[in-house]
Amino acid sequence: MLKCQSSYHETKLKPHEKAVNIKEVMMTDLVEDINPKIIQKHRALEMFCGDDQMSVCQSYTEGDHKTHNTVLAEDKIKEKIQEMHKLVQQMIQDTIKINKEIKHFEMKMNKTQEMQMLVLVQLVQHTIQDTIKKNTEIKHSEMKASKKKEEKEEADNIALCTDLNYSIEKYQKEGAYNTELCTDLDYSPFLYMYS
């Protein structure tokens, strides 16, 4: 069991307890009558002094400190336990709240990421569809251009064939006329002249 070690001169000793490098403390003001100032009869620490914030014995409350705010140590312990319990409960509630906020934020982030992914997928699909459409249009216009080119070449070939047929007919007519002329002519005067 704890025993009270309080002295009426504790406030005078504290500065000396805190001092560094002091090997010996002179207590001249305590020497003359020290015995009556120290609590002679120590008891169990059953009380708590609210002014000094420490556990004390019953004798402490009977001397010069009887005006101090003292309560039973057991009551103070219960009060401290209740305060700690409230603090722990508040910390638990704060932790639960923070966890809920984190989960809500994560869900929001996941939804945002899902939406971004969906938008990205739609954008890629739209780009692919546009590319396919443009390629189809290009192929279609190339096919049209090729068909027009083929039709023009065919028309040019038909025109050329028509021109060639006309030229052939013309030369055939001229050839027939020349053949006719050749068969109708008498070359004898020419032959005679040059012989």
C-alpha cells in the first residue's frame, strides 16, 4: 500500500529538485523546526487533492491544506475512468466516421474512375467508328473515281475504235478506188516513154 510522503516544505524543495549540478542543498530555513512540519502519522493514500493534482493521505487534509479541494481517491479514479471511457468512445466514433468518409471517398473515386473509363471507352469506340466510316468513304470515293476513270477510258477507247474504224473504212475505200484506178489504167504509153 502506498504511504504519504508529503512534507509541508515541498514547495520550498521543488526549485532545488529541478536545479542541475547542485550537489548539496542548504536548508537553513528548515533546520530549526523540521519535525513538526512533516506529517508525523502517514496513512494510506485514500484522498486526491484537486489543487495539487496528486494522491494524498487523510492527514494532509487536516493540516494547513484543509481548504484544498480534496475528494476520495476512489471517486477520482472512477471519474478519470469515465473521462477515459468517454475519450475512447469519442475516438472510436471519430475513427468510425473517418472510415466511413474514406469508404465514401473511395466509392466516389471508384465511380469517378468508372465514369472516366466509360467515357474513355466511348471515346475510343467513337474514334474507331469514325475511322471505319472515313475509310469506307475514302474507299467508296476511290471506287467512284476508279469507276469514272474506267468509264472515261472505255469511252476514250470506244471513240478511238470509232475513229480507227472510220479511218479503216476510209483507207479501204481509197484502196478500192486506187485498185480500180490501177486496173483501169493503160501503162503502155508510160512504159514506152521510159523504155
